[in-house]
Amino acid sequence: MQYLIEAEEIRAAIAHYARAKTLWLDTEVADYNTKKPRLSLIQILDDSTDLWGEKVVILDVLDRPELIDDFIGKIMINYGIEKVFHNAIYDLNFLGKRQAKKVTCTLKIVQDIPYYLVPIPNRKLKTLAEQLCHFPPIAKEEQGGDWGKRPLSAKQLEYAKMDPVYVAAIHHRLLQLQQLVKPNPETENIAVLTRRYWQIEHQWKQLDTEIKHLKERLKRAMEYQEITATSGFKLSSQKRTTKKVALKELAEAIQTTDLDIDFSVTLTKELQEQLAEIIEQLPVEEDTKNIWQLRVTELDDFEEEDIPF
């Protein structure tokens, strides 16, 4: 790991990384829980095979806006470099915001992957590193450390150097899992999919109905006992107001105004039956779509030899 403090060294590192294809990045922020947070460190890795942080470079940019601007100008808005963060929206607050281009967020990737493929309690960087990528337990002491003080401790630098390593490992593992999320439907093995469905269907029905029942009981119990929060649950209420008006009255009202209102009304099957004669006299646009539905049939509907077990 290199910890760069001198402005010339930091600018040289930025110029070097401006030629990279992919960078795995993280930041540490001072005063993050105040109204004026300050970017403290930018951690960079350009070699995803580094599992120990030996090739990580840490840029100390605390209260050095000219160096941050240099990083944004040469790295963050550079279309030629893929920038990979975990929870990128947070880091981008300090690194170019909407100016940043070609940013990949591992948090967004994992949120799009079904839970059964990533069955871990949360989507935090440290949790994914430990449980998805099998890194040893990560010390959390420095997570809320004071990144505004100088000099930084050896423990702080050790903590900071590993974050881009975790981002890189998680990124590659998630790309592998993405292949399971959206496989090619033309080559899917339907027999295997069917077999797996029937293997878990009974268990799923039991768990799904139990969860729904438990949530309903919790909601009612918390409501009657006037409890708004308990372990992992919050109870809240909101009023929803809907407004309805007779179509005839609405049409008459529109005719008395100068409003230029021109929009289509979707005719439901019921409306089509009620307005059949009128519709025949109107220039109705038709939009036809094939809607595919998968209906689960009972196993008794199959002959025994048809069941793919």
C-alpha cells in the first residue's frame, strides 16, 4: 500500500490512473455526521487480483479541493475508465456528482440479484466481503473513526486500504451471479427448472403463508397495543385520498375551459360493452399484445412418466 501526502505525488498518481480501464474505489469522509462533511481519503485499486491491499494507493485529500478537482477532471468524468464503488451515490457526493461518467455500483448490482442467490442479512460492504467473498472477519472499530485528524493511525490506514479490495472482490463475484439471474432463455434446461420448482414448492408455500400470517398478526398486535417499533419492524399509518368524478361532468367541464387537453382513455372490457355503439363511431386505436402467463398445474394433471424427477 502507498499512502500519498505530497501534492506532487498525488497528482502523479492521478495522471497514472487516468490511463486505467477499471478502478475499484472507496472514500473516507471526515465529519460525515455533520452538515459539512469533508472528503478525507480516496482509496484506489487497479488490480482486482490483489487480495491484501498491496497495490492499493491512498490519496490524502483532506481540505485540498484542488487535488479533488484534479481527480474528478481526470478520473471521474473520464468515459474511458470504469469506476466501481459500493453505494456509489454516497461517494459521488464528493467526487463529481452527476458529472461522473461510467460509474458501476456494486450495491445496485446486488440489489437486483434474488435473495436466494445472495442469502445474507444485509447488503453492506463488510457483510458482502465476509459472507459472499469469504474474507476473514473485519474489524469495525475504525468504521466510525475520526478521519479529520492527522496523522492517521496505522489501524486507520489498514482499514482504509482494504475497502477497494473488498469492492473488487464483490464486483467480480456479483458479475458471476448475474449470469444466473439472466441466462439465455433459448438454452435454458426446462426439465431442470421444472424439477427444482417442484422440489421447493411445498416448502415455499409453507414459509410464504406463515410469513404473511405473522406480519398480519404483528401489525394488528402492534396497532392494538400502541407499539410503533419492535425488533426489525416499524408500524406507521398514512391517509390516502382518492378523487372521483363522473365522466360526463368532467367532459362538460372541460368544454367550458380554455385548457388544451388531449389524451387517450383506456377502454376496459366493461366500458367497451357499455359504449359499444358509440365506440363504432369513434377513431379507436387498438394495441394488441401477446401476454404470456405461466399457470402452475397440480401434479395430478400429469401422467407419472411426465414428471421430471
